[in-house]
Amino acid sequence: MIRYAAVVWSVIIFADKVHATRDCRIDFDDVPPRHIRPLIVRRNDTQQFLYPVLEGQSRVMHLSHNALAIIACPGENNDITLNGTVLGRSINKMSYAYISCDDADLKFGERQVVRWGELSCHKKPEPVLRQGARCSQDGVNITIGWDIIRGTFIPQISLCFSHHQGTTQFAFHKIHGRNIDAKVVDPPRPSFRDAALFPFRIRNSYLKSTQMFLLQSLLNTTEHLTGVNGHYLAKGHLAPDADFVLEAEQDATYYYANVVPQWQAINNGNWKSLEFAVRNLAKIRDVTLEVWSGTHGTLMLPHRHGRPTKIFLGLIYNLFLAPVPGLMWKVVHDPVSHTATAIIMVNDVRGSGTLDSRSLYDAPCHSLCSELSWVRWNTSDLTRGGTFCYTIEDFRSIIPDLPSFGNVELLN
């Protein structure tokens, strides 16, 4: 009997120990109306944010027992608040505090138990732009990212920006397939920001009246810019907002440096289908995909008298800037399976565009779109974006400015 009682007490003690190691399960949506969520970063993983995952109908974040995390509200004059009371430290536009998980409870400091919905930012978190080294012959790297605490910067989008041309040559970002189903959907969108990167009024360049004026000046006709069926130039995202999980990340895509002039019929056509297909691929395969999106060449349209003429959206001191790309492309890389695919889309809706005196539809290599299970749009529909699919090796023969992936197979 004594030995039996000892066993029982051992089971109870063991069960109590198991109970003491419960993780924190944070309901992402358990917040009051108009609540501004702070960003969360695990203290032992400062390379990315803590994202929610979809569990049934709920979006949930998990923090393991005894884990320490940073909550942050980046931006000038921003504060972390706890039930309206300012919390944490604000230094050099960085407002942050530490929380921990203890037996399924979130704690601020050593003792104070807090709920996720009680922690908020005074206003929306703001990203910063950092300029780095050269990324091409005339491009410099500009990173849109997040200052969390001193020494912790989380990059979101890397841009190769040409001040000389007034455009971005390519962008890089990641899609977290495990979390994409739990992303914030349809929040209000901010206005685009120029971040003092352009020597001309880039905001005005996308006005239809400005486009009409420039095309009339360049081509002596505006027949290409009818406005009907999406025949006008829109702001085509390189790294799209829908590829990101958090509202703050989505808002951070709204820089003019992250868009290029793209025909609206393509932007809302096959380019949109491509973006959706890449997100869906990351979700279905439960992987984090690396994505490069860029441009190649300047679109040439026929002058009223037939002469092919390069098209631009920016004009300053008789210098044309912000070229309208002839080709747009995406390279999708799965670093785990060592596979990648390159997609090229023609930025022309009338079939009359050229690039270096050659038709944009002259494919230099055999297209593999029919071999890719995830390419399901009509790739031959020129009015919505003629599409070509290539191996990385063939893609480099067309567009050489791309980082090395080593030996990769086709991502099909």
C-alpha cells in the first residue's frame, strides 16, 4: 500500500510539472476595436516577427514557456501602452518592452500578468529605409525594414534602386507559406510615399493627365493610352502587399520605389494571377519562398510616323526618367528543395511594343509554362500579360543581374 501511494504521488508530481510548462497561446484577434497591435520578436530569433498561424477559424501566435519576447512600436513619437498607460522605453524612434511566457501567462516584468489585447501602439508602426552598397552597375541597395531595438533591424524588402534612371531594377522579399493564410486582410491602405528618392514629382507621373502629356510629347499620339480595358499605366507592385502577414508589413510596401509603371490590364490580369500563384505555392507546400521581382529594358512603342520610341513617365530638365519596362519578371526560389523558376511577363497590351528593335514576344528560349503545375492562367493572352517560364540558367542568358543560387532544379 505504501509503495502504491508513493507511485500515485509521483504521478501527481509529474503531472504538475507537465502543467507548469504550458506554452502561451495568443489569440491574434482578441483585441478591442481600432486596436493597433505591436510587433513581436522572439528574443532568441530576431531575424523575423512572431506571426500568427491559422488554427480552425482562429489566428493564433505561440510563445513557448519561459520564452522572452520583444514587443515594439517603431516610429517617431510612438509608444507602447498597457491599458492606455505608456509602457516601455522610447529611444531614437524605437519604443519597446520585454514580455515573457510563464505557465501560459504573458507577463510584463517579473510579476505583472497582461493580456494581448491590453498591449497596443499609440499609432501605426513605421518602417525605415536604409541605403547600402551597390547592387548593379548604377543601382544601390535600399532596404525597407524595422528598427526594433539597438542592434536589431528586421529587413522586409530589399530594392536595387537606380537614382540615375529614377526606377527600381529589382526587389527581394520572402513569403512565409505557413502563415500566409493568417494574414491581415483588407485593412485601409496608406498613400504611397516617395521617401525623397526621386528627383521629380513621381506622384504626378502616375496621373493619367501626365501620362497623356508625355505620350503625346514622345509619340505625337495618345492612341496607346485609351484608358479603356486597363490601357493606362498603373503602379505595379514589385513586392505586393498581399505577400505579407502583418498590417504594418503590408503598409510598408507602399513606397514609389516598390512600384514600376505597368499597364493596368496586366497589373490586374496575369501579373495578379502570378502573385496569387506564388503565394498559393508557398501555402500548399508549407515553405518560405524567396522571391525576386524586377524589370528589363524600356518599352518602345511606335511613333505616329512608325518609329519605335522609348516610353518614360518622368521628365525633368529635358531628361526622361522612370522608364516604362518592356519586360517584368519574377524568380521564385525554394532554398530547402533547391528549386527555382523564372517567369517573364511582357509589359505591352497591344502587341506593338518592342525592345531594342525586337518584338517583346520573340522568346529567346523555349518556354516551360506548360510544365509548371502552379502556372494556371492563360499565358498566351497578350491583353492580360503574355508569359514565358524558364529555368534559372536560361533566364540568366536574358537577364544576367541576378544573385547566384548554385545548382537548382526547376520548381514545378
